Amino acid sequence: MDKLVVTAASRVTEADVRAAKLGSRFGRLDLSSQLALLAVEALGLDFDAHRRDRVGICLAARAGSLSTDVEYWSGRGNAGGPSPTLFAYTLPSAAIGEIAIRHRLTGPNLCMVGGNTGLLAEAVELFRSGETDSCLCVECNVITPALAAILGTPATALACALYVVRGGAGRALGENDRDIESLCALLNPSPSIP
Amino acid sequence: MSDLVHDLKVKIVEFLKLDGVTPEQIDDNAPLFGSGLDLDSIDALELVVMLEAHYGIIIKDIEEGRPAFQSVRSLADFITARRRS
Amino acid sequence: MRNAVAIAGCGATTAVGHGVEALRSALLANTSGLRPCARFDSRLFQSSIVGAVPPNGHGVDEDDPAFYLADTALTEARAQATKVLASTPVERVGLVLSTTKANIEALERVSDGRPCAEPARRHLQGDLLAADLAAAHGARGPVQCVSVACVSGLVAIQQGAKLIQRGAADAVFVVGVDHLSAFVVAGFTALKAIDPQGCRPFDRDRRGLSPGEAGAVIVLTRADRVPAPAITLRGWGISNDANHMTGPARDGSGLAQAIRAALAMADLPAPEIDYVNAHGTGTPYNDSMESAALRNVFGDRCPPLSGSKGMLGHTLGAAGVVETILCVLAMRERCLPGTPRLHAAAAEAPAALVVEPRSAPRLDHVLKLNTGFGGVNGALLLGHG
């Protein structure tokens, strides 16, 4: 198999979300989806360069969808009931749907929950099985203050993304590259938010 | 009535989290769905919740709400009619 | 397709009872496990008719239902796969968990100020639930938690197969679990997606889904470790509609793409498919979309197909695993499953829709389909013999 290379990397935080201008419907997404979408925007990619049905989307949701779950469930006592929109985002993979819709990507998807998922190694498998020619690899970690109080861990909100391609120029993916965040940190990109 | 129309616009922007849209930018008669604000089926459900939470109006069946959701004006008319009965 | 992966054993805890044998009986008799459940008062929720696991004397563990459902299914699956597991060192046994909400019961309890002890609390987190299940069942190899909406189960099966194919494990427990919760039933109520009378997949008068719960396990291993005729994973495909977060693309083109990918991986032409087990939630949109996708791939020659959610309800993260087990049972019995709770087929449903179970001359190639929120579609192709 042609070697796999990383052609772009990005990291975004909640501050970037607040500053973002991604259209009037951006506000309806949950924070995880907003961060993930922004991280993908920051890669500055042109998907026309690859067949859209052969672009994979892999997502590592470190805290699952728990921050959104807490927000949705806190509305259960509202007159009229909890928000249907929020419910639609109480899935760790929701951000994949938003990325797919925005960039019209119809290829395979994978979402894993937890820290140290080894998601990059799983993304490599999509190439090996012939299912993709390129892959967006995104990691989200969203722990709102409300969730932090329940889990007893610090609050945080950030996402990072990589674009991995078969062949061509870029930083070659090594055997020991398993996690997205550590590789993003290594490549030390300066985020450029559109 | 124009208070209700304005109030509805404020609530719609708030409930649907419409970024960078001010109530003044929403035309009274413009279609809410399809074109105009380009709302979709989940937004319709969210508006059903809004109607109950803020106007005390319960819509049992989404089909019942369909004519009401044509525009802000038709929504205001719907609320006014329901309040009278 | 790299080295073949086969199914060595199964376990299931579902609305029709504890154990795969209960599933087999329900399959042959076309029964439904959907019932009114007092927990879901229809004044607060759209319907009280759900697929709840019956108490079996021991009762469902109240604060850790996710662990209970998965744990009981794992115990059964391991017993079925004794020979394979006895000759597999524990470091070579992996576990892939598929779940959408893990032990969401813990969030409900904490939010209400009701008691919730460990480990029920930590099982709110899918990765920790997976780790504890692995530890409790002798899996010291790779452990993963996947969550891809209602396609999770099929994705987890693929992940398990890939672990074996690349030599990272010799046996994998693929575990699918989601438990019934007010969290989920309230959410589907808010989306007005529930059929007040209980789901009726592919029915002309269908109005929505029925929430369900299950714990289901498939033990995967290399095909040469299982006696013939084995049931193997011949191919799979995952795609995204890239259309809308909760509504499928009307023309079914995304699901058709996933089916074609599975056929291509298996190097099998469409006419070789003997049976299709649909996702068939019973919502107006889903079932129409699936009918369109099948027409797209098979034209007028759709193979026999049926939907099983009238038996178990929509079990979310468990669906792909438990419905694959139903396919395995069907293949072993050479019996085409019916579509429980179907009364009058919708006009657009394929003519090959199977209403009542019947024996089949051949059930060697079976396609399992699932679709989920976020536009995800999945197809898994099973082979027999």
C-alpha cells in the first residue's frame, strides 16, 4: 500500500467557535459539532480533489456526547418538554453528520468514544480495506462545567483535525501514530480560522 | 398584533439559535420553510415546543401546525385565533 | 476480502426473553415482544408500548441496566463459543462495544438526586463500560467503544473483523447494548417519531418507531477455527447521505451505495442475495427510503426481505448486533423471518416482503441493513457454508 501522509492539521477551541462566522444555522449545532466543523474548516481543504464517496470521516469523541446529554436532559421539565434539536445531537457521532452535510462527503464513517481510542490506527484500516482514498480524522473533547461537576474532571472544549491521504507529499504516518491529538500537537500547526 | 409579530420574531431567533439574524431582518410574510429562513422539519418541532412553552398553545399533531407555520404572520394569526377560543 | 472471519457464538437478552433460544422461538412464531410499559406513561410520552426485557426472576439491575444487559449476553455467548475461547489466550481476546447511550440511567439518577453507586455511574461513559465488560469476561486484548448512531452495531462487527484480520486479536466479543430510558423515549417523543400503537414496519398505516432495549453479543474468530459450515462475514459497506441530520435521503442512494460496497467487497453479484433484513423502524420516511434503496440496487428483483423491529423494538446501539443474530438464526434454520406486527404492506414496499416466516430453499447470502441519525448507512453481508 502507498504510504499514508498527513497533509493538513488544525486545532480549535471554544473561543474560535464564538468568533466563527459559518452561517445562520451554525448556532443550532451543539458545541461538539461546532468545534468539529470548525476544525475541518481550518484544514483549508478542497474536497473536489478527491472523490467524495471515498473520503472517510473518523471521529474520536473523548467524552462521548455527555455534555450535550446533560444540556438536553436539563430541559426535561420545560413546558413543552425538552428540545428535539438537542436530542438529535445526543449522539457521539452527530458531528460526523454535520461534517458530511457541509462538505457533501458520502464515504464511510467511524466514531469511537473515550480517550486513547487509537482512532488513527482504525482510520488506517479504512485505507487497507480499500474503503477510502483519504480520511478526515477529528478528535473532540467537550466537557462543559455542568458535565465536569458530574464527572469530577476539569471542564474543557476543543477539537483537532487531520487530513490523511494515500500517497503524495506530507508528513508520513508512522506505526506509532495512534491518536489524533498527540499528532496534531506534534505537527504544531497554527490554526487559521476562516 | 404587531407586538405579537415582533415577539414571535424575537422568540424564533432565540429558540432556533439563528446566528447573525435580527428580528428586524425577518419579513412578516416571507416563507419560514423551504426558502426564506430555510427552516426544516426539526425546526418545526422546535417551534411546536416554543408555542407550548411561551404561548401556552399545544399542537398535538404536526399536520395541525403546518398552515400556521407558513410565515410569521400566519403564526401570529394562529395564536390569536387559539387564544380567543 | 482478507482472511475470512466467522461467528463462533451468540448471546442475547431482549424483549422476547433471556437467551438466543427465546429469539429463535420468537423468530419461528413471528411473535412481538412489544408491550405497554407502566414506566412510560403515555400522558408524558408519545406511547407506552416499548420492547422491554422481561424480568426473569433475578430482575433487571436497577441502577446499571446497560451493564446487566451486556453482561448476561456475554455470559451466554462465551458458553456458546467455549471451544474457541478455551484455545485463545486472554491477551488475544478483544472486545468492541456498540452503544448510543451506555448507562444513561446514571445521568437520570444523578440529575434527579436519586442514588447511583459506582460502577453504575462510571458506566455512563461508553469506554469505561467497555473496559469493565472486558475485564469481567476475560478479554485482555484490544478494547474499543464505537458509537455511530443506529449503525453502531454493524460498525462494531466490522471493527471486530478488522482486529482479527490484522492479527491484533484472535477472538473478539462484539457487544451491542442500549437500555430503555426516559431520556430516549422523551427524545423520540419530542421528535414525534413514535408510533402510538407500536411500530408496524413497512405497513401502509405505519406512524413511527417503538423504543426497545437489548444486550446482544457475537463472538468473532478466524473462519478456520470454527467447524463447517460456518457463518462468515463476507463483506460490508458504510456510507453517509450527506443530506439531513434526522431525515434520510429520500431516494435511498446513500444506503444503495453501502449495499453496493458490501457486494463489491464480497465479490458477489446482487442476484446471489437470498434474504435482506431491513432496518425497518416503522417511520414513514425510513421505510420508504429503504424501499427506494432496494429498488435502486435490485430493480424489480428484490430478494425476500423483512423487518424485525416489530419483534424487539428499535434497540439503537444493540440493533446491528441483535438483528445480525436473527439473521444467523434464520440461516441456521433455513427459515425466512417474517415481519411481526405488519398488517397491510405499504404500496411502495417491495413485493418480496415476507409477512409470515417460511422455509427457504437457500439462505447462504444474507444482507443486514441499518441506517441512523447523521445520515449514516450500513450494510453487512453474511455467508453460510
